[in-house]
Amino acid sequence: MTDSPAAPHRTWSCILFDLDGTIVDSAPGIISRMKTTLANVGAVVPSDADLLKWVGPPILESFRDFAGMNEEQSHEALLEYRRQVAIEGAEVGTAVFPGVAGVLARIAEAGIPLALATSKPESQANVILEHFGLLQYFTVICGASEDESRSRKADVVAEAVRRLTEQGVDLTHPVLVGDRHHDVLGAAEHGIPTILVEWGYGSPAEAEGALSVVHSTDALSALLLG
């Protein structure tokens, strides 16, 4: 896939970023921990390729939709997965995608407020950003709540917007940068357009409804900063 036609030039008043598949390549760590989790709760362990689609959506949805678990089984698996994260560390098996740190730094230098909006638990997101020295670039860090009552992308975006508003951030021209269709749908519920990055975990079909699709950090920087 090549970059889609450039979005109309505008100055974004604030920029929201997804984490997994957008800022960091977390799939190796998540897949490894998920395989251990599923084995420990007696569930079928899919192939690594099949588990890749688990990376990004809320984890309880993945247990339900991909493993066919009921609510009780999903929460049992969630607790086991969290135990694996606590043992290993959320940052293990994770790396920043090449060039993304530079994009975040340039956005911050341009004075455009940055927010993180991820379905990963907020505590884990903070650990990862701090580990890679990226925490400094963000005005707001918003993720899923520990009990997963806030994990749907639209709910995370709503909370990020609320926190940005509290800090007096201009929300007249926001944009979200993500890699999956649930990013597009979640942002759209709040009237926020989405730029999808091709280096993440989504398929070409997931680009429907996105403002633009980019294949490189240079192209992303051009759309965000002009």
C-alpha cells in the first residue's frame, strides 16, 4: 500500500496517538505473554500469526471474540495476563518503531499538545513511555482503566478529550494517529479524524473511514506538521 492522497493542509490544534502498533512494536511481548496466559487457563493457544489480531483491541474483547470465552472466563484470563505482565514487565518484548520518537519530538517542539489514547492499561502505558524516554512529550496519558471498564477506544478518547479540556487545550482541530480500524471508529464517535500508519498491525481493509494512510514517519510528519 502506498500513502493515500494527502489530507487537506491544516494546523492541528492537538494530536492524539495510539500506542501499540503506532508508537511501539509491542506484538512480540504481547503474543508471548498471551500464549502463556491461554495455556495457563486451559484455552487453545493459536498461532503467532492468529494472535497478531489480538494486539490493539481491548483485551477482554479479544478473549471474548477470538477465544470464545464468556464473561467469567475472560476476566479469569485477564487476571492471568496481568500476572504475566507483572512478572515480566510491560516494556519487555517492545521497541519503538524507527523514526516515531523523532516525530513526537518535532510535534512537541512545534508546541502542539500531544495526548496518548490507548486501550492498553494506563499504568502499563506510562511504564512503556517512561522506559523509552517518551513520557516528556505528552500533555495527557490516557489508557484503559485497571478494571477494563474504560477500554473501548471511544471511551478512552472521550477521557483523553476530557483531560485535555481540563488543561485548556484547544480542541477545535484534533486528529488521532493509529493503526487499526477501532482507532478510526473510536475517534469518529467524537468527530475526530484518524490518520492510519501502515507499519502497525492493521490490514488494508481497516483503512476505511480514515482521513489518510501513511507508510513512513516522514509522510506522517508532513501531514501533522506541514
